[in-house]
Amino acid sequence: MPVYPNSFRLWCTLLFIAAFALRCSAIFLSSDALTDDPDAYRALAITWRTTGTFGLTHSSGVRPTAFRPPLYPATLALLVRRGSSPDAELPFNSVALLHAALGALTSLGTAICFYIWTGRWGSDSRLSRWRIILSLSAGLWVTLDPILVRQSQLIMTETLATFLTVLTMLGILVRSSLPISTSVTWPFVFDLSLGILFGLQSLCRPTAIAWLLLWLAGVALISLSNAERSENPSRIERFDNLRGGMSMILGCLTGWILVLLPWGLRNMDQSGVFRVTTTHGGYTLLLANNPSLYDHFQTSWSRSWDEAPFFEKWAIQKANVRGEQSEDELAQSIVWHTIRNRPAEFARACVIRIGWLWALWPNQSNTMVQLGIGIWYGILYLLALIGCYRLLGNWKRAPSTRHGTWLMASILLSVTLVHSVYWSNMRMRSVCVPSLAILASLPFLPTRLNENTTPGRS
């Protein structure tokens, strides 16, 4: 298990305090934004707390829904003041403190992730000082990130989702640092816990499912590769490597299923369809793949798309459809029809959506704000690319670091793949910010990785 020096603990405490204060300041400076409810999470939380049903209140009564993932509204529901449904409320201060605390913990977790992962790079006093400094640097990248700061001001899932992402990263890095000789029981319990974290992420933002599958596929391949990496591996060495990989895969999948099973059964009870995601997927797929947007892409790749014609047409198309499940199926059928008829434009749209996802600046701000945010992300991307280059050089020379390297890559790759097909904007990459921050801090680490520095598989 990782050991943290007192100086690192002190600086982490100061980082948490600073991050909490900065997020509180940002939230209270834009207090009006936190009172809005663009995606109905506030309404879902109040209805859930007052009626016990995950749904929305209409004139005809409470209508159950699976249009939004349940974890964030469930978290908000814990903050709702009790009372009859019309009088229930979600206090501003409670949500503000929750978001500030989650943001500060995300910054702290990022710093700890960097410190644990770079423990493979050596143990001399000079390097230890740099590890502490650069861990704080990674945490500050997250603290000041424009997207994360903005999302903390809104009733949206990104703040909780990014926190859960960092918590999962931290668990994976600690798990990977366990010696191969560790008994079977303890790592499996750890792996089960990781699966539970992946499950919670999936109930917050379903794109986490893609990350889980991509991560586990990489774990399987890395375990097979590591089992053969020595010149004359013994049967015991091979078994230990394969056992570790299989334990992680089985444990993660078991924990993930245990968390998602109740949600899937609940949806089957409500709609007759076992679904562990949401009924929102078809709509976001249609929003990203419709004739109006494809026509826009023929003349411009700009994010300033006039959405009005799409919304008008969609309102007509779904007018005679009843129920979320039917609307979701209708949206998906329209999408696949569009893709079959315009495959080349779908391919082009995928490339454009990736560009939208990783855009340097927002398209709805004044010029100075766009310039400042563009410079911020330009520097972050450049440093992260240098960090990636440094890691690629270690892939063959230091196989024991492959789990950590694949961890960072799988997050970035899974989000990119999902949002190359689904609706995409800068907000969607929120969960990638901690990985980018860690990669952006790597170029300054003043040593090259030595495979024989420390035991473990980080």
C-alpha cells in the first residue's frame, strides 16, 4: 500500500482547503445558475424524496421515468427539506457545499493519483520532492479547470461524475500497486469495490460503461503480455500474472452487475424492458445524427447550428408515440435510417463531433473569455501530449507501468469513442480532466522510469 510523507499530507490538506474555497467562491458568484434546472434533476430529486418515486410530477400525478440516470438525483434527494410535495425544496446552500466539496475532493484525489502512480519512477529525496510538487500541480489543474468550475455552478451530473472517476482511478492505482504475491482474497475484495465504483459511475453517466469495458479489455491483454514478458517465465509467474488480471475482470464485473441490477429490474417493472442505461440515449443519438445537422456539416463545421428545425420535426415525429421507451426506439430507428442513407456524412460527422468534444474554447462566450480558455487548454493539451510521448517510451521498457498508462488512455479513448457517435460538446469531456492534468504534469518529472525501482504493477 502507498505510504505518504507528512509533507505531502500537509500540502494535500492545503490543496483541499484552497480548492474548496475557490469552488465556493465560483458557485456563490454565479448563484443564479445553481437555481436553474435545465435537465430536471432538481425536480426529480424533490419528487423522489416526497413521493418515493423516481419520476416527475404532472397534472395527472407522478409519472415514473428512466430518462435521466438516477445517482445524481438520488444524491440531491438526500438534501431536500422534508414537507409536502408543493412545499418541498432543495436548499441552495446545501447543493453549493456539496458541489464545492466534490470539486475539492476531485482535486485532492487527482494529486494523490499522481503521487501513487509516479512512485514507480524512483525513491530518492530529490525525486520525492518533485513528486509532491507535481502532484499539487495536477490538483491545481483540476481546481482551476474552466469546464469543471462552470459545471460546479450548475445542477448537472459532471461534478459528481468527475469525482467518481477520480475515486475509481485512485482505487485502480492502489490495487495495481499491490505485490503480485498478495493473497487472492484481498485483491478480489478490492476488485469488487472497483466494480461497485464503476457501477455508481454508470448510474451517474452511462458513458462509464464504455470505460469499464475498454479498461477490462486492456487488463486482459496486459495480463497475457506480462505473463510472457520474462525470458523464461515459470508456470507460477505466469499463473500469478493471469490470476491478477482475471481477479480484476471478474471482481469488477461482479460489483458492476450488483449495482446496476436493481436499476435494470426497476426499469423492466416500469416499462417491460430490462435497461441499465436510460431512455435518453436515443434522443442524444438523434440529436447528433439527424438530416438537419448533416446538412449543416455540408457547409460548415461550426458549432453554431440552428437547432430549431430539428426540434420542430422531432416534435411532429413523436406526437403519436406514447411512452419514453417508444420514443427512444423511434429516435434510434430514425438515426439508423439516416446513417444507412448517408454513411459518408455519418463518418464526417464523427470526425466533427470529436473536434467539438476537444475544442479549445467555447463558442458562446465573449472574445476575451474564449481567448483565455483557449490558451488554458492549448497549454494543457501540449503538456499532456508530451506526457503521453514520455509514457509511450516506457511501454516496452517498463511493462509494470502498463496498467497505469492504460488507465489514463482508456478514459480518454472511451469518452472520445462514445461522443464521436452521440451528441458532443466541451462539457462531455469533464471526466477526462483529471487524466489530462496527470499527463500534463509528467513532463516535469526529472527522471526516467527504471523498471526495477519498486515492486507492484502500477
